[in-house]
Amino acid sequence: MKIEKQVLNPIHPWHKLNLSHTDTPFNCAGCHEAGIGFNYQCLQCDFTLHKLCAMAPPKITHPFYSKCSFDFFFSPPGAAARFCDACQNDVSGFVYHCKRCGFDLHPCCANLPQVLDDGEHDLYLSMKLSGPCHRCGGRGPGWSYKSKCRSYNLHLSCVKELLVESWQAMYLKVDKNKAIEVQTRIPSLKGTCQSHPRGRGKVEQGFLMASRAVRCIVSAMLGDPTAMIAAVVGSLISK
């Protein structure tokens, strides 16, 4: 995708949006989901879009839905409540919708890389889990990223929950007890690795892999899957 320094967007026609970058979270005025890193921002108004939302093409296809054609909508079509089939979050703004099958995807979810490199291993995007999710322990609906060995599975929805909890503790200044509670819940991946002891070295290796996986997936879900953003996101998640 070509990156323009300035763009116009129909939902904010008054001013041009300028390419910007931030290492603190923002709420996308288009899809209403969290963002970080590169974005398009109005310098005169409190208005910011994901890079992907600002440059969303009118039609897309997706390899998971070979018979579908997704049209871009500025707001959810129809009167019924809709949710993203990838991350399971509600759809309240920009969305890709298949009229034929009824599937919905947030723009950032629709553009998630099929393969992510966390620096050590490849993580593969999947419609279904190949094993229990590392965070919730379940096999519920929604997309996930999994390791090639299939030992590590993470729901996109669970990764978003970890992210929101971390930001609530760090940016919304919740009470100290809540912050401590959140910080003890975030590294639950470590507990999962330890529940199947195979020697200290392998436990530590498993925890490091899971931590890298979370950081890498979060950066991709926020619309900017770069190593630099992954490092920033890593600072938001308890080690």
C-alpha cells in the first residue's frame, strides 16, 4: 500500500489528514477500535484514523472466505447489531461486510498478515484454534494466531482483552488495587507454560515465545505490524 503524506476522508471533509505517528494509544474515529503507531490525523481537530481505515479500498476479498466479496461501509449495514468475525468485537463504525454471507470484518482485522514473524518463530493466522487458547483455555469462535508446532494458540479477542486491561491500568489511572490485579493477570501465559513442566529451560523458553507472540499480534491488530511498534507494545504488557 502506497503511503500518502496527506489524505481526504469523507467522514471528515473539512480538513486534510496528515500522516502521523504515536507511541501512545488512540481511538480510531473510523472503526472505533484502538490504534498505535502510524495514523492519519487532523491537525486542527481531535480526529485520528488508523492508516488502514483512512485508505480503505471500497472492495476486498479475503483468503478465509473464498466465495465472499466484502464491501466497505462507513457504519454497520442494517438495524441488527453486528460483530467482527475475526476478533469478535462489536462493529460500530467502519466495516467490511459481505452482503451474500453476512460476514463482517474491521478494516485492521481484514488486513491482518497471514504470517507474523515474532523475531524467533512464525505465527500463522487461522480461523480456528488447533488447541486451547493460551489465555482463556477455550476453543471458542474467532480467529487466532498459532505457532507452527501448534503449541501456542491465541484468540485475537483474548489478545485485545489483554491490551485493553493493560491500557486501563497504565493510561486511565484506575485504582492501584485494580492495576495490580491487571498486572497479575496479564502474564497468565507464564502460568500456562508452567502447568506442563518439561524442565526449567523449556518453561522459560515457552514463556518468552508466548510473550513475543502477544507483542507481535498486538502490533498487527493495531494496524501497524512493525518491529518498532511491537517493541512499544511490549512495554505496555507486564513482563
